[in-house]
Amino acid sequence: MQKSGGDWGIVGVNLMTPPKQREIFEPQGFAYTAVSLAPEGIEPQVIPVLNDVLDAPDDPEAVLSLMADPKIKIVTSTVTEKGYCHFPSTGKLNREHPFIIEDLKDPNKPKSALGYIVRALDRRRKAGIRPFTMMSSDNLPNNGHVVHAVVVELAGMIDPELQAWIEKEVTFPCTMIDRIVPATKPEDIERVAQLTGVYDPVPVMHEPFRQWVVEDKFVDSERPDIGAVGAQVVEDVTPFEHMKLRCLNGTHSSISYLGYLAGKETIYDTVSDTVFAAYCKFLWEKEIIPAVDAPPGVSLEEYTAALFERYSNPSIRHLTWQIAMDGSQKLPQRILETVQEDLDAGRPVKGLSLAIAAWMRYVGGVDERGNPIDVRDPLAEKFKALSDAGATPRDKVEALVGVSDVFPKALQDNKDFVEGLVAAYEGLVEKGARAMAEAVVK
Ligand code: CS2
């Protein structure tokens, strides 16, 4: 904002309660502490960029009138994959979603991010105000297209004229954002207080690495000079998204499911085990890099070697349990698209199939030592019921592959792929995750 000139500012909006974010941020002037966790040392920094923070459930009108204010030029969303209320395998809006049903009831009390976006755009249109740019910052391929499709679909359910105006006037740039930021834990808050002498209940603990790639598609070209602080402003984000989602998130999820089953608490713990380290490198070399077109000038070998260093950062305690969350929303773009491309090209997929089988075992809700797993996923109950109903690994795999919200038809119909999953699942039950990861690499 300093480098851009002008009078840019940022207002944060919290869509879900509790906790009440405004009450937390206001006494500290809306500033917060970001802590860079480098292996060679930790570095706290005060981030004073927020002008205000609003809690939507407490005051929907404050949020809607702000979003309808002509001084708002850009709305960004960081609501996680499931926040788009869509079917991950098709990208279509889930019209039965409880939030979407709420969004349709009262124009002044939306529930989902999409509801706020559509209702605020409607106010702007009716008032003759230019729209804002709608920029998703979530970890989805074609995130601009995803949010565009669901916003337009929801608008169409409200008013076809609004839908047509959005299609004509609003832009939805695609973005790729990369920085490992584990959820803040109570011990982090204590640690930051000791480090800085200041109690901040909302610090952000992050790795040093960062990458931000943005498609240059803003309403009336109005945006701050994000290039001045290292964002890459490009014509096409797709190769960057594929590289990140498949190389980083694909292995992140794979080693999280296997690592969790094997009793590993964090990514660092998992890759410190030579078996899982070799498995992760095997995935890149044999199954993922062959399915990724590198962005111009990027070496995927160097990119993945740097990723391995990032995973091996002992200062980052990124829980395998956290990454394992919401698998139904993550698997398609992180793993299944890669598998499909490998299969189409005649490449083997035994490494990624093991990861999918590990996810299936994970959502069954019991780990290798017989302990229950706290599975967090919008479809958790469905997965548990399907898994419990099957007597054998084969029954369980076939039932879970049948979930069309997650698996595209081409994979459901691919007999060899499904047989591979059955064999991997049986192996997980008989030998365990670590032995199975070892067998893949041999
Ligand atoms: C992680 C990501 O929680 C997860 O699913 O894989 O949040 C990952 O840390 C980020 O995409 C890194 O940029």
C-alpha cells in the first residue's frame, strides 16, 4: 500500500462466528503479528495494514453497505475450498447447501461468501455504481473461474438481469498463492508474547517462503501495485496453479494421510522418516512432474527440491491432521486430476493410488493403532456410513469411489484404477502405511 501511493486500505470480514474478530482486533488498532519461522531463526513483524475488521453474523448490514460503497474496488475471498458451496468434481453450485438456501431468503442477511458478493453487487448495480473486482485467494485451480461460475449461478437464481450484468461487468482474476501457514495454536500465542513482550491473541505463524501470482484482470484496471512487493502479475495463472496444487498440495495431502495413519503428527515428522521422504520424492519424480507443464523458465526439479526443504523446516509444526481436513474438497485438484492425466498417458499411478487408499482408510475413522480419528469434512458422515457398511476393503473402496462429488466418472469406470485402490487398501490394513509407502518406492 505504501509503494502504490493513493489511499488504499483493507477491511477484514469474518463470515463465521465464533470467535468475534472485531473485539479481538480493535483494541490492538487492527494490527497483528506475523512471525516468520526460518530454520535459522524466528522473526516477528507487526502488520498494520487493516483499517477495520467486521463480523458479518453480528452486523450483516455493515458488511453489505461497505461492499456496496464505491470506494471498495476489490473483494478478495479466503474461505477455503468448501466456502464456494460447489461440487468439487463438477464446479456447479450446490443449490441444496444450507448456506445457499439462507442466501436466497433475505437479501439483507446473506450467509455464505457468495451470498454477500451477489447481494452487494446487486446493490451496486441498482445504484449505478461500477462493480468491484472479485478475486478469490483460495487454493483451487482456476479459482477465478470457480467463483465466477458459482456467483453467476446464484445471481441467476435471484434475478436474470443481475446475472447478465455480472457476466458483462465483473472480473474474476485467477490467483495462485503459496505460503505454508499452519493454524495458530495456543502455544504459538504464548510464544509470540514471550518473544515480543506483547500479547497478541491472533498472531500468524508462517514459513519465510511466499509466492503470489495474479492474473491482470481488474475492473477499470484499478488495483494497488502488487508487483512492487514481488507479486507476479501474469496473463495466465494456470501453469502456476497446476505446479503448486499438484507438486505441493498433492504431496502434502498424500503424506498427511499416510503419515497420520502411521502416527506422525506433523509434516516435518513425516518427511524426517526416510521411508516417507523417499515416497514423497518418488511421487514427484514418477507421477506428478510428468503431469505438470512448468511455467515459463521454471525447473520442476528445482521447484520440488525446494519444496522438500520447506517440508523439512523444523520450526513449522504443520499438523498432518490439519492438512487431512476436507479431503472431499481437496482430492480432485490435488491428486485425481494428476492420476487421470497419468492414466491417459499410460503412466503407472501406484504412489498416488496408495495416497487415495490412505484417504479412504482415514475417512473410515480409525487409525492403525485402533484409535478413532476426528475426521473433519463436509461429507464426513457419508464417508463413515459408506465405509462402515462395507465388510471388506473391496466393499469400502467400491462404495467410496462411487461418491460422484469427489470422483469423476472416468476414474469410477476405470477397472484397473479401482483394482489398484483395493490392493492398496488391503495392504494398508495388513501391513500399515509405512510398509506400503516403502513397497511403492522399491
Ligand atoms: C495445505 C495447504 O492445509 C492444507 O491442505 O496443503 O494449506 C498448504 O499449506 C498451502 O497451500 C501452502 O501454500
